[in-house]
Amino acid sequence: MQTLYTAAKVNNEIELCEVSGVANRREIEKALLRNRISYYFRWPKTTIFNKKKELCIICINENSKEEAEAIVQAVCDEKNIRVRFIMKRSRNDYL
């Protein structure tokens, strides 16, 4: 007997973009929530050369990559927010 979750892919998160500033992060977060896109934040470790504490990386499921990219781009154009799109597999430190 197979369940619905047997064929589901796991560990398929990608790093969508990197954003700085709490207000900018909240605007993107609201847009993703409105469109029901699952996400999580990952904060890079600070180093001597990179001491931005407000910098965070938004990670999403790979299946909603195109839709999320379009939503983030629309928010950035509307609110004049600068983000850096990463679009690579997320590191899973817990595995």
C-alpha cells in the first residue's frame, strides 16, 4: 500500500533571493503569504568582511520557483526594493 506522500520529493528547497532590511523582508514575506507560497528564512553567519545583520536569504520549494520569482520581482519593482536572486540548491546543515 502506498500513501500519497510516498512519491513526494523531499529536501528540494532552493535559495530564492537575498534581501537586506527588515521592512524589505516583510514586504516580500507578505506577498509570498498572499500567494500561498511556502518559504523560510536563513540568516548567513556574519564574518569579519560581512557584518550585515539584517541580511537574510529567502528559501522556497523548488516547485514554486517561477511563481515566487515573478512575485518577488513585482514587489521589488513596485516598492523599489533591491534583492539579489540566487536560485541555487539550499544547503541542509541538519542532514
